[in-house]
Amino acid sequence: MNILIIGSGGRESAFAWKIAQSTLTDKLFIAPGNAGTSAYGENIALGVTDFEGIAAFVLNNDIHLVLVGPEEPLVKGIHDYFLGRDDIRHIPVIGPQQAGAQLEGSKDFSKEFMLRHNIPTAAYRSFNRDTLADGLAYLETQKLPIVLKADGLAAGKGVLICTSLEEAQAELKAMIADAKFGDASSVVVIEEFLTGIELSVFVLTDGHSYKVLPSAKDYKRVGEGDTGLNTGGMGSVSPVPFADEAFLKKVEDRVIIPTIEGLKKDGIPYKGFIFIGLMNTNGEPYVIEYNVRMGDPETESVLPRIESDLVDLLLGVAQENLGEKSFSISSKTAATVVLVAGGYPGHYENGFAITGLENVKESFLFHAGTKSVNGEVQTAGGRVLAVTAMEDTLFDALQQATADAGRIFFDRKYFRRDIGFDLI
Ligand code: AMP
Ligand code: GLY
């Protein structure tokens, strides 16, 4: 079958790498892809929200399945668009329709969903322009630190952890009255601060049955020792040593099953990935957030550990027989180190030549912000490359990935040398 992947990051590179290995795959296309994805398929110059262009491409190239990488096209309704057109509605899209994508697209929606279905999460209340005064008063009754979240998509920047009442009140005003995050902060969720250690659990579902994919931990801060600004993710490891069987059983019983059942009860169809951001608080799981896609760079650690044929699993999602598919996970540990452009997540430059890619022999190399210019691979984004090593132990995987990250060169290259070492 012919498959189209939508997206251009390290996550989509890992998907392309995995899907290209399937005997079920004939032709693979990636829109728009990057300098690395062309090793696994053909890059197509289409934007991820160019639904008409994507539909025309799918029709002209006999595409049998579309896998959506990032959240934006899902929240904007790519799946609904396909279902709304008679000529393409039969082509399965992996990724939820808009109703399900609200789990990521609206924090207020996802908090209400969790409350309705008894899924453990931090206590919260939501406020808007009309209730701003109540919100300011509510803050006075809350313990510090306190968490403020823009309701809508804010490119990973919409969460503020405030340590004083003055700061929290000023930020609440800035978000609601001054549109600090544009429309995304016209509604703000104020929620209790949870302490503990974070991890992510990934689920693939056809709306009825599900497979629990390997769990992962990502490293969001730019600086070593988890310091500095938040990024999209500087590295990840899978599995997560502190997420033992007993903890994962609690996650399945208290979070995963109620989530799948809750979607069903609410009449929300869902075919795709669910990314559950969790806090482990003294061994008890609390949901911090849902995303309606895989994580990046978590995917680069998770997919190499899946031994099963991913295309067969995706077909199971499309045909609603995922429960019948066999599924196995490697016991090895995967560690991913992300190479970023100097300056990221602030201002950085593109267009530096990348060399040494051929030096990486033991790790998997997933391109993210790269592009091919007259045969030269150049930097074209904040997160440039992801290097994943798979070894018997976490220590060996970390050493290998970190060593291989050092074998690649471009001007102002930066990566964290401490990813995952806190877990050893
Ligand atoms: P989110 O965009 O919801 O993933 O939030 C970004 C980050 O903020 C999370 O990865 C957590 O580190 C932190 N965070 C979010 N909600 C809470 C909370 N209720 N308590 C503590 N930290 C939080
Ligand atoms: N690495 C976090 C995310 O993909 O949202």
C-alpha cells in the first residue's frame, strides 16, 4: 500500500524509518519531510494544513493511508475534511477528528473530560474575560506555586508556573485582558501545582481497543541539569526506569481505560495516538496533559523499541481490529539526544552546512530541521537532528547516543550531555 506521512520533524523521520521497514509498504511519501526523510520515501512540497493540496495529492497518487504527525492539522480538522469529501472519505486518516483533537486543542475541554470520567488530574478552575475578577480573587485562595495555562494551542509556551500571588495575578491579566498568547489565552485554566517526576505514556487506539506503546521521558529544558528555557524537547529515554509494572498498571486502570471509555461515552470517535503526560506523585499517576499525536523527541525513542510492524498496527486502527493485532516491545533501552541550533529556543540562524553524518554508525539518525541544498545537508530549524542509541542498559544507550551526537558538526551546534543520566 501507498502511505503519506504529514509533517517534517524528527518524529516524522522516525515514522518514515519505521514504515519503510514494513513489507506492507509500497510507496511512501512525506509532506513536506526534510533532508533525512528522502532516504525512506519521496518528499512532497505541501504544507501540513494545505488540506486541498493534500487531497489532490492523495487522489493522484493512489494513497491508501494518511498518518498525521503534528497536532496543528488535526486541531484544524484534516480528518473531518477527508470525511467530508466523497472522493477521499474512504482513505483512512490516522489521527483524531476535531472533536477528539480538542483533548489537546483546549485545556479547558481536556480538564472537563478528565473530571467527567474520574481521571486523576490536578484540581482546577477556568476563567475568561467575563470572569477575570473572579479569577484574580480565586488566586488569593490558592497555594503557591500555582499553574496558569492558556486554553488553546500556544506552541508549547502557554503554561506558566507562578511563585507569587502578584506574579500570578499579573500573568492572569496579561493572558486574558492583554491576549498574551493571542486567542489561545482568552480562556485560562488555573490549576494546582503537582510535585513529582514526569513521564509520558503513549497509546494507539481504534476507538475501541488499544495498545500501550513504550513509555518515555523527555527533557524539555534547554540547559544541562534541567535549567533554562523550555524547548520542544532536547532528548528522551524509553523505557522510564521509575515507571515499573505496578505504576503502569495504575496508569492503565485509572487513566488509559477511562480515557478510551470516556471518549466512547461522549460519542467522540478516535483513531490515532494519545500522548498522556503524567506526573508520578509518590507512585500515583496524575494527568498533566493529553496530546493527540506522538511526542517529539519521544517518538525517536519509542518507535525503535516497537518490534511489531507499525503499518499492520495502523491498518488495525483504520479497520477497527487493532485488538487482534500482535504487538511486541524490545526490552532494550533507547536514548535520544537532540542536536539543536545555537540560540534555540530563542533566535537562531539556519543554513549552516552539516558534516559528519556518516560518522554515526551505531545509532539511528533522525533528521528534524534539515534541508538539502544542491546536495549539501544544511540546518533548517531549531531542532536539527535526533540521535537514538539502543542498548541493553540505559547507561550504554546514553553513552552511545551522546558520543554519536559529538560526531556530527555544524556551526553553533549544541546538545545536552546529561540527558537521562539523572535516572541512573
Ligand atoms: P503542558 O504544556 O501542559 O505539558 O505543561 C508544560 C509543563 O508544565 C509540563 O511538562 C510540566 O512540567 C509543567 N506543568 C504543567 N502542569 C503542571 C502542574 N499542574 N503541576 C506542575 N507542573 C506542571
Ligand atoms: N516533547 C513534547 C511534545 O512532543 O509535546
